[in-house]
Amino acid sequence: MPIFKFPFKLPTTATAPFCPSEVRGSVQIAPDAPWFSRLAKFAGPGLLVSIGYMDPGNWATDIEAGSKYGYSLLFVVVLSSVVAMVLQCLTMRLGVATGRDLAELSRERYRPAVAYGQWALAEIAIIACDLAEVLGGALAFHLLLHIPLGWGVALTALDTLIVLGLKGKNFRQLEAIMLGLIATIGIGFIVELFWVKPQWPAVAAGLVPSWQTLSSQEPLYLAIGILGATVMPHNLYLHSSIVQTRVAGNALPQKRDAIRLLRIDTIGSLVLAMLINAAILILAGAAFHATGHQGVTEIEDAYKLLAPIVGTGLAATLFALTLLASGQSSTFTGTVAGQVVMEGFLRLKIPCWQRRIITRGLALIPAFIGVAWAGDHAIGMLLVASQVVLSLQLPFALWPLIRMTNDRTLMGALANGWLTKMVAWVFFVAISLANIWLVVQTFQSP
């Protein structure tokens, strides 16, 4: 029985077609089909998850890191992406092995107070992510339409119409739409890098880890922001649910095959996201740091400087268009992630557009306050802060995920092996210690 009841009848799948629990098994896959055909059918969930790794929050952290430190924090982008690949593969394995998502299992396996606490933290992460989408979309409207930022924030409230416009689309169609938006972002940055012409030997040097770079608070703050923007806690809940749109059988060999094919989908999609994030940082390093503009910390400043540095006004326009595509593509995945969390923890189902209104309404409040208080300077500050909030939420989603995927009574033969267990716990400890260090340094700073 649902924990909460509404005094009115909620719409069914006709008006909420992509509620996670109602699309499970929607993509049928014949187990005897050719390998490449099965791989094509399994492709898609990783793509939807990867969209969250390219949202405007990534832009803010990558642009500031590139302009201040050149390519020296590029290794953080790569390492964060590797962490994301491992963790997303864990949550994908959990969904395939159990037929349930991380939120559902957390509700079943923990006391109500603990489960509600996990739900609250997951919702905070979703709102922080949506705040980044609001700010990025508002800034894109401001740059393209030359309207005040406040009006840009107001326009982002209309993205509920996008969710309504997707009504009736199945998951394969939605995945194709998201692929088109990702292609827009990727092509945009390929063109930008062609114009900027980075020094590729220096870029390669930035891939080598340099712990000395992280020895002070400011670069570490940015590094944790990059980590938070890359490994999003609500994506762990989302991925464990949407992999269940694929059905190829419940026998152990079929599940193993599904995990292998979904692993290719996950890693391939996140490699694409990593390349786009790296391109943003490289663009900032080549266009700003290398030309003496180390103080570029705002996306708007980057937009204004691109044209005179690159030598063409198209560079700035393309930059703003890719920013808009970035924010809008994240709108859908944020909505579905919110539904996964709400259905899993609270057993509450509402239409996508209602969920969108709730999430966007809560994100608009700090956006309006920030713009009213700090004006144009609020965008960069709030974007980076939102990504650090995401990172601070990570351990609370990782702890149950790692414990569940290690549990043979739950996972059976699909439980983690000893090497995976060790790597997962190392990542958990490293992320937790980095967050503790950041909090201590923040309170110690004058």
C-alpha cells in the first residue's frame, strides 16, 4: 500500500508514460539473437545516465579549473570518470541481478528512519543538480536572447512543456532524442577545439596525476566539484532502475550476458561524457589560461572572451547553444531519477510533469535568491557549490550500493568479486576523506 495518498485520482501511464516501474521490460531482447543485435538493443541506459555528467555544473567546474590551472586538473576529470564507470557498473549489476533498484532495496533493507534519511539526501542531490540546470539554462537564454538573468531563470520553469512533449514516447525513442542532444554538444566542442588549437603535448602532460596541484584548498575544492559533477549520487538510483527496461531472461547465463552487454553500454557512454568534460577544460585552458585570462570563473565571462580570442563570433554563439542543449538534455534524466527515488523510497507514483514541477520549483528558489543577491556573479558561485553538494551526498548512496552488491544472499553468483570489492571500498574511503578534508578546510579558512 502507498505510504501517501492523494485526494484525487492520479493519471495513469497514458499521461505518465515513462514512470520507471511502468516501463520495466519494455525492450524485449531475444537471447538467441546475434551478438551485435543484442548489443544494439541493450545500448541506451548508459547514454541516459551519461547525460547527467554533461550538465551545466560540469561546465562551471571545468571552465574555472581550466582557466585557473590550465590543463593540470585534467587528470581529475579522467579519474573521476573512471570512478563513475566502476560505480555505474555496480548499480547496473544490482538492477539486473535483483530486478529491483537501489531505492527499493534500501527501503526494504533499512529501518524506516534510515530509509527516509537516504530519500531526503537523494532529493537534495536531485535539487542541487536541477539548480545547475536552471542556472545553465537561464544563462544560455541570457546570452542568446539578451534578456536579464532573472527572466532567464523564469523561462527555465517552462521546461515542463518539454516533459509533456515527450508524452507517449517509449524509452528507445527518448534515448534517440537524448543521443541527438549529446551529439549537438560533442560536435560543438569539436568545432571549438579546432578553432582554439590547444597545445596537445601540454594537454597530455595534464593527464599525469599531480598531487601537489591538490595541496591547497582552492584546487581541491574545484577537484571535488569536478568529482561531484561527474559521479552524481542520484544517477546510481536511476541506472539501477532503467537497466530493467531490457529483458532477456531471468536465468543466470542470460543475466550474465545482460551484464556484459550493459557494461559495454555504460563504459562507452561514460567515455563519451569524459571526452566532452575534458574538452570543456581543455577549451578553457587553451582559450583563457594560455592567453593570460586566469581569472575566468564565470560561464558568461567565457562566452564574452571566446569571440575576440578565437577570432570569430560563431564560437561564442556555438558555446551558448551547446550550453542550452546541455541543460535541456539533463531535464529528462533528472525527472526520471526523481521518480525512481520517490517510487522506491516512498512507494509514491505521480506523473512526470508533476514531478518536474516539484523539482524545478524547489530549484528555482535558490536560483532567484542567488541572482537577486549577487546578480550575474551568482551563476558561477552557485554552479560550483551545487556540484560540491552532490559530492557530499555520494557516500550516503555508495555505502548501501557497495554493501548490497557484495552480499551473496542478495546477488547470488553475481555478487562482486574480491578485486571489485576492494576497488569499490577504496573509492568510498577516498571520496569520504576528500569531503571531510574539504569541510575542515572550509571552516578553518578566514
